[in-house]
Amino acid sequence: MEVTEQAVAGEREEQVELNGKLRSGSLLMALAGVGFIGYGIVFLVLNFVGSGFELGVAHLDGMTPADLNPTVAFYISHLHVATAAFIISTGIAVTALSWYGVRQRLRWAWATAVVAAVVGLALALPMHWVGGFSHDWVTHLGPIYLAVVVFVVGVALAYQGMRTE
């Protein structure tokens, strides 16, 4: 009888640990999603009241938006607004999936949050590594890399916490 009680107690301890990992992981994933939203909002605001370029980009080859052809400057602004919209919408999706789905152990929500973030980052980040224009790497990409690190830790914890006996 004592062996059975120890086994049950051990299973309960393991389940408590898994629940803690799931809660922590889903929280970190959701916080990273909020970070994506914040980054997108900063991106959007800078378009209208900042330098006119992205976070960490003060000029393009010494030129500000005022120095550019007005049509080109408007086109760049249009792309910034569209990019900000997709960063924000991805952040909303990741946050909602993580907070409401992952915490409920819904594997499809976990997988969808991961795929949404990975696709966006895998398509967007490599262009930053090929050069083409100068920018402050820390200011420009630091916030998103920080959110990615938080997200990856959350993804790993949540995955571990989703295990059930």
C-alpha cells in the first residue's frame, strides 16, 4: 500500500512541475507576443513622428525622407505601415494563442503560435544580414531578438509542460 501511495505522490509532484512549466512557458510566449506588438507599434509611430525610417535607421546613405523623391518617400512609408501592421497582427495572434490556447494544453495553438512567429522571423530577419543600408543593429533588431529569446524559452517550457502521463 505504501508503494502505491509513493507512486501516486510522485505522479502528483511531476504533474505539478509540468503545470508550472506550462504556465511559465505560455506566459513567456504571450509576453513575447506583446513584445512583437510593442515593436510593431514603435515601428508605426516612428513612420509618422520619428525619422520616417525604421527603429535604428536614421538615414539612408545620408538621406532623410525629406531628401527623397516624394513618391519614393511615400512608398517607403506605405511599406512601413504595412510591415508594422503585420508585426502587430502576428503579435496579437501569438499572444492570444499562447495565453488562451497553450495554457489549455491545446497543441494546435502551441504549433500555430510557433509557426506564425517562425515564418515571420525566418522571412524578415535574413535581409538584415546582407547589408544594403546602414543601421544600428542593437537598436534596430535588439528588441525583436530579445522577444525571440523570451519566446523560444517559453516555447520549450510550454512544450515540456504539455506532457501528460
